[in-house]
Amino acid sequence: MRIGGGVLKGRRWPVPVASGIRPTPARVREALFQILGVKLDEWTVLDATGGSGIMTAESLSRGASHVTVLERDPRALHAIGVALASLDLIDRVSLKKTDALRWKSAGRRYHLVFADPPYSANPQVWVERLWPCVGMWLVLEHDRRTTAPPHPECGRVPRPRRYGDTALTFYRQPG
């Protein structure tokens, strides 16, 4: 795996990905940031499903000021920390060993919330639980065969973008 954009573009991911973790493919990561259409200058990001950590590195490489990473698997969380430290990014990251669906944000809002739950998970639950954390964007990665849940405030179902077996659904906070 390589970081696809920003100041660390082309850098290899320095640790092996733990068994059972499905990293977001490079073309999906690139599409996500192209759709957002902005640099993440000074944005705060919540990576709600840390997994491999590549989305955290992509966000920081593209200018995010801080990323909070939630990961329930202690081995995966440790690997993310090792990788981010070797890329000199660890000082802009908060690593939290917790399940995203149980985590309390204490009212903190983020410019971008990214969630890539297991494809067997109910996307409606994820959107409902993470929506209060959003300041601008919530991006949900899910199986392309799964129907995107309605927008939490207006009931509209966003049109997912599909890439092979993967879909991204983008929710934007009104206003």
C-alpha cells in the first residue's frame, strides 16, 4: 500500500496489515478526496474504524491538522501507531481503543468523519451514531449491494459512488 496524495504521496505503508482488515483500496481513497474537492487544511478528522490506518495517513498527508482514530482491536491500533510514528505523523493523532458505536464524542464535531465498518454491518446504525460528530462531511464506505441509508436530517438517500465491490456514500451537514 502507498499513500496516494499530499506531502507523503508515494510513501509505502510501513507495517503489514493485520489479518481480517480490509484496507480501503487506493482508487477509492483517491476518489473520496477528489469528490470532497478540497485540501484538508486545518481540518479535524475522525477515522471511526481505524483498520489499517491508511485513511488516517491520507488525511494527514493532505493537510488535516488532527485525526482521532477509533479502533477496537488492540493489535490493529498498535500497528497504526507504529506506522504513523515511522511516518512522523503520530503527534497529530489521538489513538482510542474503542468501538465506534459505543464511543462518546463529548460533543466534539469534526470536519470529516470516515467510517468503513464491516460490510455485514447495518449502515443505518453507523450513520445515526456518527452523524452528531459531523461538522461538514460524513463518508460511509460500504458494500455496493447495500442500500445507503437516508440523510439523518432531511430523509434524502444520497447517491452512492461505486468502485468495484465498494461504495462510498457522502453526507454533508446542511448550512
